[in-house]
Amino acid sequence: MGPKHVRKELLPDQSIALLQALHLVTRDGQLNADARRKLKQVNHLVGLLQPALDASFARSETPVLVDVGSGNAYLSFVLYELFFQTRGEVVAVEQRPELVARAQERAAALGFSRLKFVVGDIAGAVYPPRIDILCALHACDTATDDALRVALDHDAAHVAVVPCCQAEVARQLKELRDLEAPFRALSAHPIHRREFGSHLTNVVRGLWLESHGYKVTVTELSGWEHSLKNELILGERVQRTNGMAKAQLDALVASTGIAPKLLAP
């Protein structure tokens, strides 16, 4: 894909220079298929985060966005360039030191002084005292649950997670012998068990957020041609608790017999 076509993929005020620094675009302005897929996902998520970003900047002079399981921190860099260059802070949390070191070098070269990096896993990392928005793009299996816990523990006003590789509940379904008949049929075959377990996991996550007072929206991140790991769960804190959602969650867990990590005391 040539430079003219690359420009069509960009958001307003998004620079090719940043994408070149991230190696998503080559020095001569080319964008390969894999990089285009990554950019599509990140940019679509940025667009869906716009209301949360607007609300956070309206509410605080120094909003804090935390990107957990950040990997190469593409999302963190893009968000910083578009929204945080004049105020606020972006914190990227990643457990692989080599990725953090590389991202820190890039941030320094770009002059992104309020883009911070933390080495650590999602559950054990040191976080800022206040988090306005918490994001997790493809945090694998129960790492998404760790992200949701961090959001709740820090009273994050907004949450955005794109779950990945949900295997925990599928493993539990395989071991359960007393499933009620409808659920037994839904999980009899390995491929159905994987898909049903993934769906059930994300339904639990949505209800859990609702039970803690979040208004939840579930949608797709981008077209299926770009990613099969495509479900986006958005949460906005609107109250402290929601008894109706808690009752629905308890009933679902009781009827299926599952015990997700997210619900552990």
C-alpha cells in the first residue's frame, strides 16, 4: 500500500512520522497487510474511546489513561499523539522488559514526556493513584479479568477491553459433569465448548461490570477480515452498584456451575 493510500487509513491529526517510528509504516511510506490490520484495530478503538476521552478531559485537567498488557504500546503512542500532548498522562503496563525498554526509547526520541511505562504483569503492577480510563487490547485469557479488577480497584470512570483467547471457562466446562441439559449440548464438542466458553466468559464480564455500577456496551472492534479477536466491552461508571445485574450474574453462574477467576473473592 503506497503513501497516498496510507494517508486514507489515518485519523485526523495522526502523523505518518509516528507510524514510521512504530515501524507500522516503512521509511518510504509503505504499509503492509499486517501493519494495516494492526492500525485498523488501534484506530477503530481510538474512535470508540472518543466519548470517554472527551468526558475525562472535561472532568479533569490531568486525566490519566492506563493501557495494560500494552505490548509494543501502539495504542499508547497513538492516543498520546492525538489527545495527551498538552496535558494528562498515558501509562503503558507491560511485563516484558525488552518491549518496555524499546518503547521508552521511542517515547524519548519523540519527546512524549508524559507517556510513562511500567514493567509488570497486570495484576501486580504499580499504578497511578487515579485512573480515568483503563484499556486492555488483547490481554490474553484471565489477564483481561485482571484488567477489569484494576479498573474497579482504582475506581476508573471508563473501561475498554478487547478480550483474547478466553480458555479458562472452556476448561471448566470440560470438567463439569452436572451441567443442565441445554448447557451440556452447547459444550459437548471441543469447538463448541471453546466458542461457548468464550461467549460465556464475556457475558460474565459484562454483567460483572454492570453489577459494579458500569453502563456496559458490547460491540465489535473492527471487521472480521482484520481480527477474529474482535469483541469490545466498554464500561462507563454511572453508579456504585446494580443489584439487578448482580442477580443475573449470580443466576448465570449458578446454572452453569462455572467459577471464573473474575468472581473469586
